[in-house]
Amino acid sequence: MAKTSIPEPKDLASQLLEAEVAFWLQNLKGKKFQALLADEVTHILGRFEYIRLRDAVDENKVKATAQRYAVEMEIGGAIPELFGEIANRIFEFPASQTTKIGEVVSDSIATEFIEKIFEQDGVLDHAVTNIRNSTPFRHFLSDVIFTVLKGYVFEQNNLMKFSTVASSTRKVREWLSSKAPDLSEGLEDRVRNLMESGVKGSLEMVDETLDNEQYRETAMNSALAFWDVVREWPLTAYRDYLTEQDFQEFMVLGYEFWLEFRNTEYLKSCIDLGVDFFFEKYGDQSLQALLDDIGITHEMITGELDNYIPDLAALMIKEGVAESFLRRNLLRFYSSKKVQDLLA
């Protein structure tokens, strides 16, 4: 089927079309456009007081949009590449060498953070208690200590392998292994049990120490004294522990984690839970009440519009996009039968 073309308007309609296009192009420039924006924003925001959130947007559509972007949207290869390049820039940022940690983290914030950790029945207390009561964690710590000790003994044996004592010790161990094969494994198990008992005792000692206010205060003062040292370090101090490659690999690991996490039912449930709570809290409130709660004011909106929209409008006029848009849509109006009949 051939496409129906819009008939050209008659002479008077053409003149009105040209006049209106010129009018709007003039009003999209400079101060006139800023005044127009301010006036329209005032009218729109004036209506926000009478419009409820759930009347303005459907809750299920918000959930679907959140799921679409957080879970379903394909992430292009340029995004992780961009993150990697940003990580490199941050790692090599010259200002990091001249900026101290204390200039980024204030003394008051650091002090409150440390005091929060050491407060009675606080984070540290709960962590120590839970670790002390965690059998798997005690096994883990004892295994680490046992492995380190075993490695140390092995290194010492290597250093002494040519000595008479080491040779005799090795012969005794070989004889025991041949005559009592279970003795070696039993000895290792006893050492592990001893290590675990030591770990448990150490954790109990830490717990008892935390119950003593004097020791707790001493530990907190030590942490505050350590902060006095750390605050003078440059931000590049982390390079002593983290190479540029490490930084990039952590970024990649974080990205890979997100790719897996975004496909879990848990994240989807969290999104739905968050949207449900948001509408439970604000659904029956007006849009203006919502803006007030999150701290968005009339001045902020008009200020940001003034900051971006006039430049965008000027670009649209310069590129001919604005005039083309106005002509296409106004031509349909002035070429319509009803307008033609009115102007006849």
C-alpha cells in the first residue's frame, strides 16, 4: 500500500506554519527558553501535591524495569574494559601521591569508627564470640597454624639434612613408620587437637580481655594511636600491598561475581522486596511529599534544567533537529481537514 503523503497547507496555513515555527525557534533560545522552563516547571510541580505515587506509576512496571536492567540486560564488552581502564587511571593518579589518608578520612569519622568497633557488646565483641563458638573456624585457624609449623620444621630439616643429628632423627622416623605406621598419623592428630585447644584458649582470653574495661580502653587507645600514624600516609600506600595487576584482577573478579549474582533468585527477590517496601512507604503519598523526603527542591530541579537544557536546545537548533521536528508535527496540524476548513 502506498504511503499517504501529507498535503501541503494552503497559503494562509503555510504562513501560520512558518510563523509558529519561527516563534518556537525563538523561544527555544537563551533567556526566553530559561524563563519558559522555569514557568512550566512551576506549573508541573504545583500539580505534584495532588498526584499520588501509585497513581503516577504502576508498581509492577517498576519491578519489571528494575529486573530488566539489573538481571536481564546484556552487558556489553566495553563496560568491563571501561572499568579496567578507570582502575588503571585511579592506580596511576598523581594526586594520590600527594594526598594523605587523613585528608580524605577526617579524624572525627575515624575516631567514631574505631569507638564503634570497641564499644561494649559491639561489632568486635560479637565477632570474637561468634568466632570462638564456631567449630569450623577454630579448625581453620588450627590448620593454618599447624601447616605453618609443619613447613617450618620441614625447612629446618632441610637445613640440617647433612648433620649427624638430622640423619639419626630421620632413621628413627623411618623405623617408627615401618614398625608403627599408625603412630605418625596419631601424632599428627594429637598435634592438631593441641593447636585447636590453643586457638580456643586464645579466643577465650581475648573475650575475657574485652570484658575488662581497662584492657578494652587500652586496645582502643592503641588503635587511635595507629590511626595517628596511618592518617599521614599517602593514598598510594596501598601500592605496597596491591600491584596494578592485582587491582585489575580484583575488578575482574568483582565483575564476574556480579554476572553470577545478577542471575540468582535472591537478587530478584531483593528487587521485588525493595520495590514493595518503597510503594508501601510512599505509594499513597503525593509526588511532592516524596520529593520533600528525598531532599529534591524546586530550586534544584530548575537549576539542573538551566544547566543542561539550554545547551541541548541550542545544539538541536544548530543541527536543524528542532526546526525539522517542529515542521513535521505542525505540518500535520495545519494540513488537517479541520484546520483547512477553519481557514477556508
